Amino acid sequence: MSENQRAQDEWDRIWMQFHQGLARNPGRLYRHQIIKQLVISNSTDESKLIVDMGCGTGELLSYLARDIGTQNLLGLDISKVGILKAQEKFPNLNFGLIEINEFGLHSTSIQSRADIIICSEVLEHLEQPELILNFISNNLAPSGTLIVTVPGGPMSFLEEYIGHHRHYTKESLTELLEDSGFQRVEIQRAGFPGINLIRLVSILRASRILNDISDSQKDSILLKLGFRIAELILKCSLKDSKLGWQLIAVCYQMEPTNLDI
């Protein structure tokens, strides 16, 4: 089985088992807020297409649509289960499947190069993240913007269970993006102390965290209280700190060079 096929099977499993539970994580909204700010600040009057690459079940795209509108948004994912659930939940948004063949990744849903591509919480799931970064580069307009989020810090049982292969540092993420041909890489180490506390609780809960986030599990009063406390702490968390365990990168497609022949 290829790396791409394993990734597809992994995400189908995750969304079938945990898509509602993962959506309740307060850290997700914290990331969405930062991503929205970056999308708005990198948008221009000429921006035509914004793509969420690895959109999952569509929560980020729906969040962006509240301020940006639906016309220029597209969500792509390799998981058929994720795309199906996204289309059911957000029928007013556009979603498409990233297909896999012997040549790599491709999608008939993206008809033109995007001005902004978001790749949020995806690279850590891939043994070879260069594959999707190459796909992104092929579908990003010259001088277009790539926004990436990945986890840093220690890995919890839950993160291993849902298929994290690695967590990144500022240095390792910069190297990966630059080696993939992107330039002017800027990285924030966000989320201290809120993301760190959520991760530490997850580490302490170990395998019991699976029951906490199971789609069949109703939130207990204690869990709801924990989520509320985490939301309040995240509102005060730093957008950039050496101790932040949420990495947010902004970089740009290599600008075309004009060569005189």
C-alpha cells in the first residue's frame, strides 16, 4: 500500500470515529481565528480562490465563510468520508476530493491556481509531507500565499492514535517549507499557555482520552467545564512565544523569474 493510500485510509478511519469529538476541541477554534486573520491580511481585491487543503469535515471553511463569503472558497481532502460529512453539514460550500494514483495527487475540483492555500494540521500525518507540498505548489498561483499549521511540543497518546508521525519545531518546519520551494517563511509559535495545557491534559488522560472525544460519548459536566476553562485561557494565550506548541507558518510561492533569451 502506498503512502498516499495509507493516509487516505487513516483519515477515513479518523472521521468515521471522531469527527464530532475532534470538532469540540477549543484549540481548533483558536487556530481558526489565527488563520482567518492571516487570510484576511493576505487577501487582495484580485484574490479569486482560497483553498483549504486537507479540509476534513469543513469546519474551518465554514468559519472563514462567515466573513469572506462562500464564492471564492474550496475545500479539498483525500478522505471520501471527510468530504461526504462536509457536504452534508455545509451544503452551501464547495468541496472536492483529492485523488491518488501512481503519479501522486491530483484533483479535478480545482480549476485554477489558488491565491491562498491553507494546509492546517495535515503535514504531521504524512510520512512524506513533501508530496502534498508539491501538490500545493502546483496549484498555487505565482507569488501566492501558503498558510500552514502544525503541532509542536510533545506528542500525546491521542495524537499517536490518530496518526501523527512527527511534531515540528520552528527550525524543522522552516527547512521543510524552504526545501519544498517556498520563500519568505515566517513562523509563529502560538498557543502558550492554552494549547500547552490542553496537550498536557491529553497526555495525562492517555488512552482514556479516546472515550472523552468519542462521537457516541456525551460531554460530562467536568468535560464541559474543562472546555470552558480552556477557551478562557486561549483568549489570553500568546500569538508568538518560544514556549508555544502551535506552529503557524506563512510563506509564498516562488515568484517567476523573467529570463532574457
